Amino acid sequence: MELYSKHIQNLIDQLNRLPGVGAKSAQRLAFHIVNMPQEEVMNLAAAINDAKANVHYCKECFTLTDSDLCPICADEKRDHSVIMVVEQTRDMAAYEKTGKFEGVYHVLHGAISPMLGIGPADIKLKELMLRLEKEDVKEVIVATNSSLEGETTAMYISRLIKPSGIKVTRIASGVPVGGDLEYIDEVTLLRALEGRTEL
Ligand code: ZN
């Protein structure tokens, strides 16, 4: 006997596929959604569709944005000769919240992980190298997470860029090991940025 209607089971299954949503949360959310007023459900569905249809990668830094160039890359007051490399758009948002970084970013959308079969070609690394070729860049700050994957990626980037003569630095290890950048407070982030060392 099926416990739930196949419609609600389908909704639970779809929600359960999202990162961080376990079976119990998926159930709770599914029941919440079916109990919501029709209009709110329509708004939620429309917001999902709308975001998917209109958000794409910035052609410079590959963050998620509504236009060709994100507001940071389009800002001429930012220092375009300093590029901070982060794993995800949310890491970039964390640094932006500090309001102290005046350079620009490059979003890799992942990190190298031999264990998960994620290689250099699976993240936006080639795009970073192309950017370094056509722009006048003085420093690349590698701000990947301090997890094994983040460190592996940092080493790889350093080896790739070093021959070009561009300075490569790594944020200080004040960031807890394995800690996702988005959960770290602004003071810690600033300290990590200020204490960066050359790779
Ligand atoms: Zn951008």
C-alpha cells in the first residue's frame, strides 16, 4: 500500500533531491506546500521558473547574474587587476558582505576532487586562465575552502599560474578546516584575506 498519494510522493521525491533536504524535511516541505494557498504555490513555482530562465553566468567571472556582466565586473571603480578565486557564488557573497575587498572575483563552481571524480576540466579553471591571458592581472588570491578539495585546487591553480609571473596568494588558514566560506563571520574572512601569503 502506498503511504501517500502519488502526487505528494512525487513532490517529496523532487524536494528530497535538493542539497541539504533530507527525507524528513522533504516530507515536511511537501505537506506545507500542499497546504499553502493556491496563489502562494503559483508564486513559488513561478519564482523557480523565472530564476532558472533568467539567471546565467557572468561572462567575466562566472558568478550567477541577470545580465551579461555582473555588477562587480561592470564596476570600473573595482580593481580589475586583483582577482579572488572562490568555489561558489555564495563564497563571493560572503566576501562582498565584508565590503573591504575592492578587486574582482572568479567563481570556479566547484573544486577539484579526485575522490568524487571532479577534475580541473570540470570547474571554471580554463576560463580563469583565458582571463589572465587577456587582462592585465597583478595578483590572483586563491580563496577556495580549506577542505582537502579546496587545498588541492589551490595547489593546482598555483602551479598553473606561477610560470606566467603573476603573483598567486592564498588566504590565511584562519578559516576553519573544512569550513564553508559562507558560514564564516566577516571578521574571520577579513583576517584570512589580510593574512594571505604567497604560494
Ligand atoms: Zn562578473
